[in-house]
Amino acid sequence: MAKTPPTTASAFLQLARLEAGLSQRELAEQAGVAQSEIARIESGRREPSIPTLQKILAGAGLELRFRLAPVDDHDRVLAARHARRSKAEKAVVEERHRRNVAKFAANARKR
């Protein structure tokens, strides 16, 4: 089974949860949703609506804010570069990302 790539919502949710020092189960309880819903969003298997994402982020004590700004194609450039990588190169980059997220989480827990 192919791994689902992370989404913007999954990144927001993981960062919010780690910042709040909550487990998936704790965040689910705070937000009034099932833990499996949090897991599906964080894994990228589900892309929530904006109201759902706002509800879950509120469970972590955060809110989602929007603003209009000039286009910054940085993410598009990085995505195109990643798409050109070989399967092995992608695996290395994704493992590095997992390690970085784990370090971030460990540092967030120390606060």
C-alpha cells in the first residue's frame, strides 16, 4: 500500500497537538471527535473541511487564521523538486522529516 503524502491540514494538526503537549486521544476528547479522525487527518488519509479543522485546533487551544498575501511559489518549487526524486531519495527525505518531527515533539514536551 502506498504511503499517503502529508497535507497542509496534517501538518497543522500535528504541530498544534505537539505544541499543546496532547496525545491524539487527548486532542480528540478536547475537540469532541474520534481519535481515529485525528489519526486519519495526521496521516494524510483525510482532508478535513475548514470548520472541522478549526474545531479540532480549538481543542488544542489554537485557532486558524487566514490572510491574503502575495503568491510565494516556494512550496510549489519544493514539491516539483520532490516529485523528480527517485523512490529511494524520497524515502531518505521522508525519514529525515520523521526524525525532525520527532525531535520537535521531544523538545515541545520538555517545555
